[in-house]
Amino acid sequence: MAKEALDVIIIDDDPDICIMMESILNFTGYKVKYCFTPEKLWKLLEEARPRLLLIDMFLSGADGRDICKKIKNDNETSFIKIMMMSAHPDGEQTCKQAGADDFLAKPFDIDIFTDKVKLILKD
């Protein structure tokens, strides 16, 4: 069975952030899904192949950097672009070391967020 075409999957344990980001990206024309746990992410990845994952660095019970490494080290998913997000002062450096393609500092400006998504998905 073919996997669903999807632009973005958001994984953050804060439902408000997921809903807000989904609304912004849907308004911009992207096809988006979100989830709150790594378990749901793996299920979504079985059903769809997004072009971009937006991953929070610190999830309840999980480290987004470990998820990033796992995705980037798997031949089935290594092509997926990953933008990690965090308010942590060393977030950008540690996320890039984990293999993230880009980083979004929280709190973020909506224009910066949409510009980053557009830039990373232009390829």
C-alpha cells in the first residue's frame, strides 16, 4: 500500500503548539498532521512519508534528539527533513549535532517560522 503524501508532521507534547502550528501551515497551503508522543509518530510514519518533521527537543518521556538520530540513521526515513524546536539556550547546537536540518527557537515569530518551513521544503 502506498504511503500518504504529506508535507509536515509536528510532534510536540503541548497540544496548543501542535494546533497552532498546524493552523498556520494549513493556511499557508501545506498538508499537515500532528501527534503528541513518539509512539504516535512511528504509527504516522508507517502511514505517511512527510517531507518535513517538526520535533520538539524535549518531549514528555522522550528526547527529540534521539528521535531525530533514529530517523536520520534509518534508510527508510533518512531523506525526511527535520526541524527541531526548543527554548533551551543550547538547543540549536545540540539539535544540529543530533542531525537536525534546521532549528526553530521558541518562542518564535510566525513569519520566521513560515519562512523556515518554506525554505527547507523548497528542494
